[in-house]
Amino acid sequence: MTGGVYVAIDQGGHATRASAYSADGTLEGAALVTIATQRNSLGHVEHDPAELVASVETALAELARIVEPPRWQAAGFAVQRSSLVCWSADDGRPLSPVLSWQDTRGAAWLRGLSRRAEDVQRLTGLTLSPHYGASKLRWCLDHLPEVRAAAAQSRLAAGPLAAFLLHRLLEERPFLADASTAARTLLWSPFERDWSAELLELFGIPRSVLPQATGTSHRFGTLASGDARVPVVVCNGDQSVVPYAAGPLDFDAAYVNLGTGAFVLRPTRDALHAPPLLTSLIRADEQHADFVLEGSVNGAGAALAWLEHHQGAAADRLLALLADAELADDGAPFFLNGVAGLASPFWRPDFETRFVGDGSELQQCRAVLESVAFLIKANLDEMDRQRPPPERLVASGGLAENRLLCRMLAALSESPVDRGNDHEATSRGLAFQVAGMPAGFVAPPVERFEPEPDQRLLARYLKWLALMREAAGGA
């Protein structure tokens, strides 16, 4: 048996991945288990809680066949941040589906609280949005008889998906919520570092149903794998660990993760109020906390899935054809991208996604890809009002494999884009934290895309921005 490893469990919207990294950052083994997603026309996006628990157990069992469990020194979880579930405090039985971060069923109900939007932003650093957990939990209490009955009998447990997974998978059955995913409920304040009494009253949520809030680094409990017992020392949001895949946090960089959604993170040393951007806590222990200004793009990979579903296009084939294309095509249509709800800096959950103009199948795919770059650019522009422009962008995620997108981002931001060759940034960033962020944990090499000034691309961005502002009602 060789040296010890650190296990990273990444539970995302499409799959659960369990990975083992050595102390120097070498990936020694990984296992992937896909999960199903249920959607309907009402904006409901759900997962089966039991399937998600089983996916973690299966991924760990497969990893154990690759890397012996006696070598596992410690483990951690990175979980979809805004997804929420209700369960029985008595036996851990799910009482609701997992309501995905993409789920927007609470949009109409939230409009009744619009007069309190500034209060919510002041307390949470977030916008009043159905993507976050409060309206999802309120919906469960209002519409699911089992949830309502459990609440009346003081046996309801509810909260971030991460809290449910910890409760079901750890031997101690803890009732804990890490700060990163708790913050995505609209019920927890990064400024108070706890559940907010004012927000609980606003949404009508009993404090008793929610877990105890902790930092992201904490002794959460013990994970069993065969005869091995492994301490779980980190639980965090999936996007929150991504910057650490490149090593210690660089306060002069902006981190762009390009997956199902895209997220732009600009590190700050304090929790800043900066609407329409979000304030996010990405790591915390008893002594220290790391914050970022965050921009959210819901329709990144999800927008390409939209293209396949609505236009019948083969997105992977078209992306491959575009990889080395010119930065701009004056004849391409514009894509007004509100897939899964239009997030920052516009914040229109019911925005109508559509093309403006005609074009070939390849031009439509370009327009979708371009819209992701444009939404990121719009968020970077907002960040530049709060902090000096970043010296570089650090790109990760599956969609970062597309060279054209990286080149667009470099040109629009006028900053070099460093793209790592490890496409599992969530797992690597999590493992770095689980290992205690040692100096010898080596980040993967990067490919750098230098800015290529292109006035046609900038002109298209300005035209697209005007179209988006008009369609979003002057935002």
C-alpha cells in the first residue's frame, strides 16, 4: 500500500463523481454515476433523493475497487448549492423530491414579496430569486401533505441537499448545513454568519426545521466504506470549491466555471454589497472566511441542451466545427439567453429565450455560445465597478474545452484566459481543501489564450446588450 489519498465527492446536477487524490495533487482514481432529472412545463426541475444517495454509495463502492479504502485519509462533499429537500427527522426518509437549483416554481409566489427585495439583498447579498431555497421550502410546506404533517408533528427536517446527504450517509446522522449551501437558501446571512430571524419570519419558515449552520471546514462525521471509516472534514457548494482547483485563491483573478450554468467569481477579502451581483461565501472555518462577488449565468451548457431540444441541432458536432472559427460572424443571429431563468445582471426568471435574426444551424450554435460569453462579459463589467479589472481569467468546466469560447472571453475581457487541462475542477478544488490546502498540492498546467482585439465581436456584444436590456424591461 502506498501513501494516503483524499476523497472528493462531487454531487452535481447530472452525475455524482467520487475521486481520490494523493497529497501532491495526483488523481489516483475516479468513479462516475449519472443521475436522472425530471422536468415539466411548470418550471419544476427535480431529482429523486433516494437515487442521489444511492449514486454516492455506488460511486464510492466503485472508487474502493480502484483505490483501497485503507488509504483514504479524509473525505469531503461538494454539492449543488441551491437545491433543497425535505426529510423525516425520525428516520431520514425523504418527504419531498430534491428541488433543483434550476427549479423556478416559486417565481409567482415570490412576486408577492417584491417590496422586500432590498431587505433580502441587504441580509443575504443575493437577489430575491426562485432559484434559491426559501421559496422551494415554502412551496413544500404549502403543497406537500407529508411535509406539512411532519412540520405539525415537529419531525420535519429541511434544508440544502448537502445537509440531507450528510445526514443519510454519515454514521453519526448529523443535522448540519455548511455555510456555502446554507447561504443559498435566502434564509442565512453571510454578514451574520447564521440563519437570519428576519428572513425566517419573512418566508414563514420555522427555525426548528433547519440544520445547525457550520463552516465549510468542520468535523462533519464519519463515512463508512467497507471496513474503513473516513472522517468527512469539508462540505461545500460545488461552485465554491472550483477556484481552489488552480491552487490558493488569487485575489487578482476572476474565476469562470463553464458547466450546465456558468459562474464568474471575483475574490474579495470582505463580504461586499454589490447588486446586481451576488455576495458569496466560498470557504469558512472558525478563524477565516473567503468571499467572492459572483455573477451567475443559468444557460451555459443548459443553453446548448435547449438548442438540441428546440432546434434539433447536434450541439457537440457544431461546437467542434466552431472550435477554431473566427471570433465574430456578422451574419449570425443574436441569442437572447434566458434558459433556466435569466440571472445576473438582469434577474428575470420568466425571460423569453429566443433568437433575433435568422441563420444556419451552425450560426445558431455560434449565437448560443456567444451569448454565454456576452453574459459573462456583462457580469465582469459589473465587477469592474467594485474592483480593479482582473489580471487574468481562470476558466474551467466542460464548456471551457471549446477554444472559440475561451478566445471570445479573452477578447471581450481584454485579459488572458488560463484554461486548466483538468476538466474536473470541482473535484480537484474540493480535494485541495480536504487535504488542508498543502503547498505541495500541484495545480495542473494551463493553456493561455491571449486577448485578440476584435471590433466586430465588441460591436456584436453592444448590440446584443441593447437587445437584452430592451427585452428584460430596461434592466
